[in-house]
Amino acid sequence: MSHRVPMQPQRVDAPLTQSATFLILSVTESPGAISTVRSTLASIDGLAKNVAIRDLGASFACTVGIGSDVWDRVTGLPRPAELHPFTAVKGGVHTAVSTPGDLLFHIRSERRDLCFEFERQLMDLLGDAVAVVDETVGFRYFDVRDLLGFVDGTANPVGPDVPASILVAEEDEAAAGGSYVVVQKYVHDLKAWHALPAEQQEAIIGRTKLDNVELDDAVSGQQSHKTLATIEDENGDEHDILRDNMPFGSPGSGEFGTYFIGYSRRLWVIERMLQRMFVGSPPGLHDRLLDFSKPLTGTTFFVPSSSVLASLDSD
């Protein structure tokens, strides 16, 4: 397998759609599992085109991430510099848990049936080479709001800022054109959240609820979710990530949540964000949103370029 593959990024920056499926799989120990995974990932572009052609206006896209534990066996390529398993973050009150996962498929479309069909064909190809760790179906809620009632993703980079925020540069040859991605599945205590006055909810989030106007940052003491999730380096330069969060849930079963998915050129940006949220800044003053939103999962992947994926079935 050649280590020098022309860079062609996956569609990490595909537009937010009405529907999404977040599928996390583990690679099994069954005979030929690695070979099956390689050949499936190498053919993922063709599989996506086969489904997307059914409705070219439905913005179908699938992004594939590979976890640290299987990177070497699946790709045979040098490891991206920052790739490692998700590190649990233990604060004084809340913990960002670390959960297993070898492969991530972020499936998006304006139509739920296209996501379903792609996943069906994908799982047929993978067969017993994989086991499902988590499958979450997300949906767009009103004007891009989460189930807490606030607009989500306002701080996302736009235009030319997107590649600079999410794509690894040429200096890391093993990872050029790729992106780090972290996923967390949060469930909300909506009953407790709705018991709060709107002004208190807004102070926790850092934005107004109705019109999404940014509120002033705290000068000292308790900081808002918006402030804690804003990451600056030692030079004061802000580092953005691309969020494609989706609500999920079932009123009948009482489950309400947000699936967090963040793409970044630098994994440390998301890791520092989680440290600030769960440990607090200053330590001890954690993100008050966590009093109402609990993470059930936490997994890190690397999204290689589509050129790397296409090369996995070659010798």
C-alpha cells in the first residue's frame, strides 16, 4: 500500500440537513474482518453515489472516521500526530465518559429514507466484520435549535474559515486533508430545564433564547457555556471547530438529547473545550449546562481524506 496518496478531503463540511444517522461500530475478531472493512471503506464513495443519485437535491453525504485502536491495522499508514482514544474528563461534579468505537459513519441527507438505505447497504457489505456500538438518528428541530430551545452551531466557521478550522495541513503528511472528530451523546433532563426561568437558561447558555443574541461574557466567576466552549491559544487567537450537532429522542420513551459531533484540524482544541466545561474555568466552576445534560458516550476518530479511503483496497 502506497503511503503517498493525493489529498482529496471527505465532505466534512457538507451542509446541515433535515436528517442524520450517527453510526459507531467496532471491528470484530471474525476471520477476514479487517480485509472486509478495508474493501468497504475503499468503496464508500461509490456506495454514497449509488444512494445520492436517487435524489440529487437531497444533499446526501457520508463522512467516515477511523478510531485509534484500529488505525494501524485498517490503514497501514502512519498515525496522525494527535490521534489517540478519547480521554475521560473527570470534573468535581460531572464526567465526560470515554466509550469504545472503531468506525464512525456520519450519514446526512434531507431525506431520512436515503440515510436508511445507505446504512442498510453499508451493513450488508460489512456483515459480521463489525458490531454496532451505537446508532443514533438525529433530526433538525425548527430553526436549527436543540431540544433545550436554543439555536445550536452559531459559532461555526463559515466560508474560507472552514478549511482552516477543520482540515489538517500538509505539515502532518500522514493526516493531510483529514480532520479529527469527537462525538458525544448527551441526554437532557427537560423537566428540570423547563423549570428554570428563561433568563436563567440564557445565562447558562450565554445567548438569548428567542433571537439568539450573544450575551456579554462573564468577567469573573461562573462562565456561560458559550464562553467555556470558546478556545483561545497562548497568543489569544481563537480556534474554531465545526459542529454538526443534531437533536434526537422519543417523547414516548422520555428520551431527549443532543448528539454532539465536532470536527477540528487540531484535536487539542476540542479536548481543551471539554476540560473547561467539565473541570471548570477556573476549576470548580463547571459548565452549568452539564447539570441538565449528561454525556452517555465519548469517542474520538480521525477522518482521513477520501483519497486515503480509496487506497485501502490496494496492495
